[in-house]
Amino acid sequence: MRPIIFSKMDFSHSSLFGYIEDLQELTIIERPVRRSLKTPEEIERLTVDEELSDIERAVYLLSSGQDIQGTSVVANLPVLMRQNPAETLRRVLPKIREVLHVAGVEMQLTAAVSFLTVLQEESVSIHTYSHSFLHIILQNLEHRDAGVSNAWLETLLAVIEALPKETVRHEILNPLVSKAQLSQTLQSRLVNCKIVGKVANKFEAHTIKREVLPLVKSLCQDVEYEVRTCMCRQLEHVARGIGTELTKTVVLPELVELARDEGSSVRLAAFETLVNLLDMFDADDRSQTVLPLVKSFCEKSFKADESILVSLSFHLGKLCNGLYGIFTPEQHLRFLEFYKKLSTLGLQQENGHNDNQLHLQTLEQEKKYISVRKNCAYNFPAMIVFVDPKNFHLELYSIFFCLCHDPEVPVRYTMAISFFEVAKLLNSDVYTIHKELVTLLQDESLEVLDALVGHLPEILELMTNGGENNGSESKLLSIPDLIPALTTAEQRAATSLKWRTHEKLLQKYACLPHIISSDQIYYRFLHRMLTIILTNNVLPVQKAAARTLCVYLRYNRKQEQRHEVIQKLIEQLGQGKSYWNRLRFLDTCEFIMELFSKSFFCKYFFLPVLELTHDPVANVRMKLCCLLPKVKSTLKIPTDKHLLQQLELCIRKLLCQEKDKDVLTIVKRTVLELDRMEISVDAFQKKFYENYLLDQEKERQEHLLLEMEQLEKEKQKNEGRSTNINDKMFEKKRRDSKTSSVLAKSINLSISGSSSGTSAGKEEKKSKLVRSQSFSTQVLHPKYSNIDKCPNKSSATGYTSSVPGMGKSCMLSFSDDSFWTHSAGNSGNAAFPSSCSRNLFNSADQKNNGNKESQSRKMSM
């Protein structure tokens, strides 16, 4: 029994450890892999004497070094030319010329780039360059490797632009004639085609006619279709060089012949060249020669030659507008229908193919159709010009709808990019594409959203102004889905990983005060910006949200809402538990100093900022010290003398109590900067003239905002009081007719007495309303693009009128006759004077007291 048991145990042992032995064999196989990059012998060969100069080291490495060392010397050639051009040309360049004969592809490509860099940096004169470098370039131009040949060709084409004419004639043009013969290689003839196109712009027309045009005709009739295609694409440069007359007699016949070539690539090149040269042909050439060719291309594109379809769709807008003057109405309609057909290609069954091909679209065909629709989206603005914007809704709106709802992202992306151009062209009819704007804002692809947001402020401005130019209320307000679409777009960008799109979106949303009402911004966007500052983890996104929040605060029309936002900024950011929030509070204060007046910052944010000098985190104190010069610049003497004393006290405490070395270093540097600063005074100073005017304009707008808010409140109270009086009169009349008649007489007497006794107050109230209305109408057409780039200028354009959605209703209510009647009896409650000085920015207590007094006077009346 034991042998049996032993055999079983042995079997189980082998089964358990068999896989481990196999793994050990595998590791043995992998062990011979080299663990060091270079052997000691190789390191010895790569070692160079450190005492050699740069020139000597370069010569040594090119002579006896390895290929990688020689490539590094060639890559370092521009540096050697800057340091010692004479020795480099004398000793290094000849060695490079020798090495390039047997060099590999990597060194050849590196040399082509280095030679071009030397030319661009102008390390030597063009004469010296042509004498030393040109021959090396021409020698390597016909390298057997196509990539190397193209690299040297690019260098040569750049050199031709800088060379003098005589050098080009002797060194390039004359050898070119002999090399363009059929006996030369295909690569050589292709290179010559591109050189001919570059040389054509270098000489006069008669020289090109005598020396270049015979070569051009020869290459256009080459036996290889690659050469004919390449030369056909260079005919545009040749035509620009020889002028209109020779183009008509020489180039146009060649293009017509090439357009009927058997090779599809040749026909495609001929078609594109014809489109690019339309401006050089007169009306007869266009109608008799170009138009028949274009019609044949369009007919064949769906039937026999689909290879031209993508190119035709790309150039169709340019083609239609270039031939616009010679189209008959029938031809005009025909090309428009052709464009409509291309715009829906691949989305419907009837696309011009035979029935047996309808369901056999390959992947290549689908890609081609997507490219065609994308090109149609690219050409959509040009087609609006072609049909006239007045006919947009009738002729092109259905195509616009289809392209904006296309199932492929590249098509919708292209439409989003061109949406701004479409809106500009439609002008007063821009309201017809509001729904498509909402659709693209809600697009599932963030690429589409990113493309649309780039011009979102301008688009919304055009839509607002377009509605006003129509003589009716803004049609932007007739789209209830706009605000939900904007909020949805921001939330989708926030939940994605593309923080740059989110940052861009938040920056562009700073235009919304000019588009929608202040209450809509407050309830739908402002608190969202504060949430992003508190919760987002990306610093650029937080800063963008902070700046946009400051813009919203700048244009908010209700003082209670402003105070609430300011309180939240101080409590949740400035006094927040996280040091990150306190850093963002300092960023927000920077934006407030940029957008608001000095008095506004000093009133609400000066002391909360100084409290951060006691912050337990060194980074917060460091950032605060860097901000102190800007903080000090907001002070005015003698009004803010007490704030200046607080600032100096905080700086003394930092100097005496600061223990962190880095913070202390910044504090000392900041103290020196603060000592050099000059504080502006309340009186006018010529030195601060521009800043003074900007600040006074900001203060004027802030005061005007408060005036308008006060007037609106008074109107609402007066209307409510008159309604209550009428209700009481009706109730008492129902109870006792005699008592009600007596009460009505007494009320009429009191109203007439108050209105006759306050005529002067009524005139003052009228003047304020006129100023408020003029201020509202002053900025009905703001430039939203300046909000981010130049906030001072944008703030100077207006403060309260940035809410067209609510501004119109306010203007209408101001012009209401009932307002003048009710406000006549309350003229004693003057809101604010019209002056721009700093003393007009009263404290909140003074305003509250004034309101109480006015209410008591109203009750007494």
C-alpha cells in the first residue's frame, strides 16, 4: 500500500509545482536582456575630451563619432552659427557636407530643419548663405527617400523667397529646365513642379513667359498623372505671376484640357484651380468656359465621378458667389437645389444612386457623405449671401434646421462655429434661428458647445438688437427655453472633465446682465457661481466664476440682493473654514477693485480683507501681502484716513509678529512698495486724471442704480396706497352713503393740496426720471466682448441698463402717466442728488433714516 501512496503523493507534488518550474524556465529565458544601456567599451568611444571648444568638439564628432553624435552636432548648427559664424562656416559646415552623402534619414531631416533655422534667424547675410548652404540643399534635393526630399524641398522654397533674382536665375531656374525633361526621375519632375510655382512669383511677366511657360506646358502634358496633378495645382501661382492677359490665353486653355483628363486626381486639381482663379477671369470667360465646366462637374459628381464630391461641396459657396452675376434665374435655382441635395446626402434614400446601390453604402461612403455635409455647413453663410438674407426663411431655413440637428458631431460642430456669421447676415430676421441656438446649447457633445460659446455674447447681442430693430419687443424674451438651456449647458460642462470648456463658458456668461433681467440672473445664475467657487476643484474655473459673479453683482438692481451676496462672500469665503476659500476671497476682491468704484470696495470689503492678516495659514497671508498695494490704491485722503490707519496698523503687526520667513520676506518687499505709493486725495489731481475719471464714472453709475431702485419702490408704494384708499372708499360707500361722500371730499381736498404745494419737488423728480431713462437707453447696445478684456470700459458704458429683459418694462413703467400723478405728492422724498462726488455714496443707515422720514411724511398726508 505504501508504494501506491508514495506514487500518489509524488503525482500530486508534480501537479502542484509543475507550473512554478515552467515559470522559472521562462524567467531564465528572459534573463539575458541587457540591464545597462551601454557597455564600458561603448561609453569609452562616446567620451569626448571636456577641454575641447564647441567648434573642435563638433569637428571631432562629425569625423570619428557615431551617427547619433553627428546628428546632435547638426541639430546644434544654429547655435554654433550664432556664437561663431566664421569658424562654423570654415570648419564645421564642410564636415556636415561630407557626412550628409552617407547620412541616414534622421540626420538628413535634422539638417534640413537646421538649415532653415539658420536662414530664419539671419545669422549670416543672404549672399553668404547662398554661397555656403544653397549647394548643399540642391545636392540633397533628389534624395531617394521621399520624406527627406520633401524636407529639403520645403527648405529650398523658403530660401527662394529670400534669394536675389540673379541667384535664383543662375542657381535654380537654369538647371530646372534641364531637369524637367522626361528622362529625369518622377521624383525629380514633381520637385520641379513645385519649384516652378514658387519661381513664378519671383520674376516679371515677360521673363516668366519666355523662360517658365514652356516648362509649364511641358509638365502639364507629362505622361505621369502625378506630375500633371502637381503642375495643375501650381498653375494658380503661375497665373498670379503672369497677369490677366496671359492667364486667359495660356493658363485657361491648359486648365480646360486638364479638366477633361482621364485621371480623376487631375480633374479634381483642375476644378479647384479654376475656382481659385475666378477673380482673374472676365464675364465672358466665366459664362462661356468656366460655367459649362462647373455644370459638367456637378452632373458627374453624383453619377460617374464621386471622387470630386467632397471638393465640390467645399468650394460650392465660393463658386456660387463667384459666378453669381452670370447666373440666369433657372441656373440660380438649379445650383441652390444642388446645395440642398448635398446638405442631406447620406440621410435619405434618394441620393442620385441606382436602386441596387441604395443599401450598399460602405464605411468609406459614409465618411465621404459626412465630409460633404460638413462642407455644406461650412458654406452655409456663403449660401445665405447667394440667396439673399431676405429669402432665408423660405429657401434655406429647412436646410439650416437639418444641419443643426445632423446626427454627426462634425456637422453640428461646424454649424456652431458658423452660427455667429449666420446671425450677422440675418440681421433683423435673426429671431428665426432662436430655437436652433437653444438646440445647440443643449447638444450632447461638448465640442459643439465649446464652438458655440466662443461667440455667444455677440450672438445674444445680435438677437437682442435684431428684435429691437424690428420695431417690436425683443423676440429673445419669447423663447422660454433660453435660460434653462444656458443652465443645462453649464451643468453639463461642470460634470465633464473638460474644465477649459467650463472656464470659457463661465467667462462668456458675464454677458447675461445685458440679455436677461436682474432677478433671473440672481435666482438662476448668481448663486450657481458662488457654489462653483466653493465646491469646484479647478482654480481657473473658480476664478472665472468669481469674476462673473462680480459682474452680476455689478449690474444687480436690488440693494437687498446685493447686500445678501456681499454678506455671503464675506462669511463663506473671507471667513470660511477652508484656507482655499479664503484665497478665493482675495481673488474675488481683486475683481471687485477692477469692476467697482473705490468707495464701494472701501465700504464693504476693505476691513474684511485686512482681517486676513491674522490668518493661521501662511499662504493666505502671503497672497494678502501681494494684494496690499492694490488695496491701498483704493483709499482717498482725508475721507479714508481711518482706513489708512488700520492698514498701517496691520502692516506693523505683520512686521513684528510674523514668524514665517517667506511671508516676512514678502511683507518687507511690500512695505517698500507701499512707501513709494502716492495716495489719491478727494480733490482733483492731474496725475491721476484717467483713473479719477474712470472711478467717478463707476460711482455715478452706482448712484444712478440706487436712484432708479428708489424710484421704482416709490412708484410701487404709491400705486399700492392709492388702491387701498379706493377699496376703503368703496366699502364705506356701501355701508353709509352719507359718510362716504364726506370722506371722498376730504380725500380730494388733501390730494389737491399736496399736489399744489409740491410743484418744485415734482420738477426735480421729473429730471431724475429723465436721467434714468437716458441712462437706460444709453447702453441698449453694449459690447459684451469688452466685459472680460477691458472691464473699466465696459463698466463705463452703463450700470443699470444692462438688463434689457427687465429694462424695457422699467422704461415703459416710467413713461406711464399714472406714475407722474402718484409721485407728485411724494416729491419731498428725494432719493439722491445727481452729482458724481464720493460724498454722495451715503451709508445704509442714512438711507434707512431717509426712508423712515419719507414714510412718516406720507402717513401724515
